[in-house]
Amino acid sequence: MNRWIREWSVVGVLALLLAYLAWRAPAFFQLQPLLSLLAREAPSLVVACGVAMVIIVRQIDISVGSQFSVCSVIAGLLAAAGWPLAAVVPVAVLIGGSLGLVNGLLVAWLGLPSIVVTLATLVALRQCLNLVRQGEFVNLPERIQWLGLSQSQGQWLLVGGAVGLVAVLAWGLRHLAAGRWLYAVGSDAEAARLAGIRPRAVTLGTFVLMGALTGIAAMMNVVQSPQVQPLTGSGLELKAIAAAVVGGVAISGGRGTVWGVLAGLLLLACISPAMVHLHIDAYWEKAIQGLIILAAVMVEGLRRRRNHAR
Amino acid sequence: MRAEPAHPPAPGAAAGPSWRRWLLRYEVLLLLVLVVEWLLFYHFGTSVNRRGVTVGFGTLDRQFDILRHSCEIGLLALALTPVILTGGIDLSVGSLLGLCAVVFGGLTHALGLPLPVAAALTLVVGAVAGGLNAGLICQLRLPPLIVTLGTYSLFRGLAEAFTRGSVTYSDFPAGFLVLGQGRWGGLPVQAWLFLAVAVSVWIWIHRTVAGRACRVIGFAPEGARFAGIGVRGQLTAAYVAAGVIAALAALIYTSRLGQAKADAGLGYELFAITAVVLGGTSIFGGRGTVTGTLLGVAAIAVLKNGLATLPVVMRLNAAEELAGLLTGALLLAALAAGKLAERLRLSSVTG
Amino acid sequence: MTRSFVVSCLLLSLASSLGWSAPDSKLLVALLPKSKGNAYFISCKAGSERAARDLGVELLFEGPVDSNAAKQNEIVENWITLGVDVIAVAAENREGISTALRKARREGIKVVTFDADAMPDARSFFVNQATPQGIGEALMDEAARLCGGEGEFAIICATLTAGNQREWQREIERRRQERHPGMKLVAVRPCDDLKDRAQSEATALMSAHPKLRLIMAICSPAVPGAAEAVKQAGKKGAVRVIGLGLPNENRRYVKEGVTDTVILWKTEDLGYLTVQAAVALAKGELKAGASTFKAGSLGEFRIEGDNILLGKPFLFNRDNIDQFDF
């Protein structure tokens, strides 16, 4: 309990929000809309987990939104050109992975600060896309949507897939040697190096994995609608980072869990529909979102302060 | 450079004055980039139009436009420099600009307060908002990134709630519009304000004990505490100053556009951070200069505005996209070059 | 430091001696959309390019990537120093842009507005594709027709702060009060011009308001977004979708019967007419007080005061959508 105070405080705030919704707006808990909500958030969850891993190795990636858009648009164009889904998905993952590789090489090998590198790639990729597509939608062929399944099968598959992926990542981070390397490098790169870990390789690998996850997430989003908007994913980086840090991933590296990220993302994802269900005017939304983020992290601060005073 | 504060050497770096050489080199590098940019745009972006008037980059008007357009982002970059030096970050400055703009609009229009009073109160709001950040960061010891991510949303949200998203304040008196649109002593009025803020921040960072303390905190917060530096006080000063400068930027923004609206300054924090890091300030804190920030702001502003004057870019109708692309490239190239220079120097020292 | 300064001074004087001049006899027309990535303005651009070819003038088409009032001002100021002959603006913010436009007029540049007007004293003519009033009425009337005059509806807009969106909402509300008091607006949700977000918002709206009869999407990405949400919720026919958008983005939903009506003026014609009017103004052929204006291949348009009227907004539906490709 003590160790996971941040995660629990987020879960607590989320539970409070849900309880309030159950009291004031029980309609929130209908199966079909809730399933849709979860399916819509599944890509963000995957991206947020990737970002969390990057933060755990004491780096940051703010270019995920642009990577997401690039993967989505290229995947959409390929699908529109008649490629089968079985070929489009690996290509999307590959593109995501190589974008991650570029970031990773610049960060790990040139030793540039990751926030700067990914700030540059955020802007550069987004503007490239603007230049090439000028905002035009990509219309997809029918068979792409829901991977050729029925809608509810597709939605369950996406939600299940995202949760499965999170479970695998959670297990891997906890039980695989490679997972522990992330924490080691994030806590103290020099100590990790002395312990026989190669911090650069770990950092590079994390960025590549992050990119590949973004590619997967982009596909999870593409299959949910018959059109791709090139602007898709803009602002995703902020949501993913917010989910990660609210969910207890320490920005200073070496600490955090994928489960915390899941709780953080669910909290953030619920705010907007909750506003709709509680009939609160939209112009209050950002202020309330800010307050909820602060509330979720303040618990930890207050507690530490009390311990400190003791 | 006599009173330049003692600077802890980077971990693993050779001792001695090498860091100073690096700084000098990096800033010279940036200055060169700026000069090259300027010359290129001067050469290719100036022309004589069919009315026989010289137009484009090489005109004085154009240079003033660049000054005026980059003033708010420049102010935010100056506000962020001390914060980032302490190893912190403030993502909320752009939102705060928006909040202060509508607060100012509300005070003058809805409450009918006289302009100077409203302006002063707006600066107070900026200080209070900065104080909120500082309080959460220092008193509760929460990470600055999370706190200001929260207030980033909160301040913008308050601005929207305050105006119900729709109210736009305009029709400001001409006397106020001078601040953003007029000239004084040959220069745009806001350039003088910018200069004053730049000099103040420079003195603070490079000529006072407090400024030195900021760097020490950025390098080693625990060490700073043990060295007897009032960490909380210094941090509070940095965030409150950032709030006040953001409020000042809001006043200038409102005056330049002649309107105050909840979306003022949307996304400006990103530009400001870009300028600061391009200026050579380490995002991890401890290392950086105000001069670098100013050069960073100028390099980006000249690039962005200069591109728009190039005939070829105008034919492509792609000034904004290209500016984004090139800013990204410039950022990477500058930092990689700085890094490379550092490596070369290290190898020459050790080997 | 000193050396580099000397070098830069030398380079500077070298560069200034190589003064660059490219006199150009063609009229230079600059068109400023609200956001150049928006499909609506992309199709405007096609029309304006056609007009520029017809008239033999040079066209600049530059705008913010996202709707951004401050950015629009900067672009206008860039054009002033560039010395364009005539500027045509779709104003993101009425008051904000007017400052820059007045400055342009003082410098002898002609100014017209299109799509969304600036302050009357900041431009000569407004090419009026459909007044906010016309749009508000068309949307509200169509909504009421589809719902049989009563029921709950919700609006999805781009952002809460965008000027034209607010104006349309005001007109929609006015029309509702006057003509359709049985209709009830239950929520207004922003989607940040993101189709995906519009889809999520529409899903939440439908589950929060079980009696919702119609979603009105007043920014173009929101129309297909809302339609997809309705389709996925299995509420086709129970919750109607109408909105302001382009045929190509909505074709499949209109054909499936998810989206009932897409309201739009013919954007290509708007671009064409705007450039025609701008050039005529710059050449002195179009003067204040005129009552008609002949625009190339499109024929004559009526002028009311200083508004050149493109005509009523056009309603795309299942029957006529295949006649249009943009």
C-alpha cells in the first residue's frame, strides 16, 4: 500500500468518479457505449504504456502523436491501394519501429536530450504530413473495418488485445531481465553499466519498442472507422504522458508500473464522457480535468509532507 | 564575464574552464546560424514590387514585424529560462497567457476598471498563478512536469469557463493598442518591454547570488540544500516570475491583436521551450544562459518569418510547414553540433 | 567572437550589394483561408486557382495549419510587406484580423473577405457564401424537419472559441426560439477538428441522452465522426446526423442513410467568385455601390450593400450527392 500510494490514489480518484457517476448518471454504465468508449481508448492505452516505458528509462517521447498520424496515414494509403490487412499491420509496426529507431539513435548514440529530439520529430513529422496530405481524408475499403469481423467482435478483440498487451508488458517489466534493465537504466545509468547492462542499447530498444507499439495502436485506431484523418493523434502525446505520470510513473525515471498507467488513462478517458453524462457545460471541462490531475497527484505530496513533518 | 558564477563541471567532464569554452562556442555557433539565416533571407527574400517599393525580408518594416511577432514567445522563453535552469519546467505558461488575456479583458470591459489598474491586477493574477505552481512544487514536492501539466489544463480551462468559451473582448482604447502596435523611439513599443525583461532576467541569472543558486539547484538539489541555499524560496521566485512575465506577454498579445480571447497563446509553451533548448540551456537544469535563449528565439523567429518571404516558398504555399520542418532540423543540428564540439574538446583534453 | 562579428559584417555588406529584384507585372492576389488543411478550404482553393488561371493573375494561398487568429494576422502582415495587390481573407476572428486588414488598406492594398467577414471598415466587399444567418436557418430548419418539429438534439463544434462556430450557434439558437420551440438543445461538445474525438463525443452524447433525436455537426471532420458513432451504436434512423461538410467525406454515410443531409455552399464557386471579385476590385472594375457583379464563367451575382451573394447554402442528400466530387 505504502509503496504504491500513487497508483492507489489514482484508483481511488477513479473509483470516486465512477461512484459519483453511478449515483448521478447510471446511464454511463450501459454495456455498448462503455465497450465503444473502451475500444476508442484502447489505442491510447497502448501508446501510454509505450510512453511509460520510455519515461521509466528516464527519457521522454513527445513525438508519439505525430508517429501515430504517420503510421495511420501510411497504413490507410496502403489499405486503400488494395494491400491485405495481413500486410498492412506489419508495415505499420515497422514504420512505427523505424521512427522510434530514429529517435532512439539520436538519443542513445548522439546523447541528445530526448525531449529536444522528440520535440523536433514531433514538429517535423506533423509538418511533413501536412505538406503531403493537406488534411485530406484517406477513404478505406470496407473489409478493413473491424478486421473483417462483426462490430462487437472487433471491439472486444481490440479491448482484449490492448489489455493482453498491457498484461504482457506488465509481466515483462516485472519478470524479464530485459524489463528490469529498464528500471536499472532509469534509476542510474552508470550503476547499470557497471552491473553489466548496456544503457544505450536498452534506451534504443525502448524507443524502438515505443515506436512499434505506436504502430500497433495506429492500426487499432484505423480499423475502428472507414476513414483516416491525417490530423488523427494530434495531442495524443499529452494524453499519454499525462496518463503515465498521473498513473505513478516517475518523470525522473526508474519507477512506475503499467497497471498504474492503465488506471491513469482510464481516469483521464472517463472525464470527458462523464461531463456529458453529468450535463456539465463543455467549457468547464479543461478546468475540471486540470483539477483532477492535480488532485490525483496531490495525495502523494500531502502524504509525503505528513511523513516528512513526523 | 568577471562575475560569471562558478559552475559545477558536468559529470565526467574534464575540470577547468572547458565548460566556458563550450558555452562560448555554442553561442557563437548559434550566432553564426542566425547570421547565415539572416543573410540568406536578406539575399533571397528581398525584392522590388511592381509599385517600385522594396519589399520582403530586407525592409525595416519586416524586421519590426519579426520583433513584434516573436515578442510574446520570446517573453515566455525568458520566463522559462530560470525555471529550466533549476531543473524544472513550466508547461502552463501558454495557458496562463490565455487566462491573463481574458482576465484583463474582463477587468477592463465587464468591470470597467481603468487600464493601468486592470493591467496591474492582471500581473497579480500571473503572480498568483505562478505561486500556485510554486506552492504545489515546493510545498508538496511534486514534480514540476506533472504540476504544470495539471495547471496547463486548469488555466486554459478557467479561461474558457470565464468567457464561457465564446466571449471575445475587443474595442480596446487606442492608448492601450500602442503597446502592441505602436512605435516608440523608432522601435515597436513591446521591443522596449522585451528588452527590459531580458536585461532583468540576465542580471538575475548571471549577476546575482539568486541566479547562481538557481543553477546549483538545477545541478544538485540536495547539494544545494546542504550548501545552505533556500531552495524553496529560489524555486518560488522562478515560478512566480514566470507567471508575471506570462501575464505581461498576455497584455502585449492582447494589445497586438486588439482582442482578448480564451485561446490566446495556445501552444506557445512548446515554441518557448524549443527556443530555450535551442539556446543551449540543458533541459535537465544547471546549464544555460539568457543570451543563448535570446539567440534561440531570434534564430527561430528569423527562420519562421524569413521563409515566408522567399518567393519559392510562397509559390509552394508551405511557409508554415517548412518552418516547422526546418526548426526541427535546426534544433537537432545545433544540439548535435554542440555535442560533437564537446566530444572533440574532451578528447583533445584527455587524449 | 570579435572575428565572427567582423566576418558577418563583411558578408552582410556583400549580400546587400547583391540586391535581389524580380519585378513582376502580374497582379498578385493573396488568399487567406481559416485553416488550409481543412477540406472545405482545399476545395475553395481549387476554385480560386481556376479563376486565377482564367484571369492570368498570380495567386498566393496561405493560411494557418490549424485555425489560429494570431497566425492569420502574421500572414497578412507578411503580405503587406511583400506588397501584394489584393488580399482575400476568411476571418477566423472578426475583430482580431481587422487591425491587420486596416493596415493593409492604408498601404494601398485592396481587401475583400470571404466565408467569414471582418469588420466592415476593414474591407471593401464581403463575398458572402451564405450568411451565418442563412447557415443557422438551413441547419435548424433541416433538423426540425427531420425530427418532425420536436425532440432533443446536440451540437458538435470544432472548438468552443472559434468565431464562426459561435456565430452559427447563435443563429441556430435564434431560429430555434423563433420557429422550432419544440426542439431542445441538450449539449454542445467540441471535437478539436478531430474526427476520432467527434466519434467519441457522439457516442457519449447518445448514451447520456437516450431521447436524443439528432446530432448537428457544425465543423467538417465532425460529420463523418458523428455518423460513424451513430452507425456503431446501431441507432441509424433513430438518431439523425446532419452537418456542414464536404460530399466526399460523407458520401458513404449519406448513401447508407446514416447521415441525412450535408449542408454546404459550393466551395469551389466560392473560391472562384472570391478571386474574380478581388481582381475586379484591384483593377477598379468593381466599385462600391454596384448592384451586380459578373464573375467569369459563373455569370452574374447580386450585390446587397457591400455583400456579394453567392446564393443559398446547398443541401446534399442521398439523391444528389453523386453529382458532386469534392
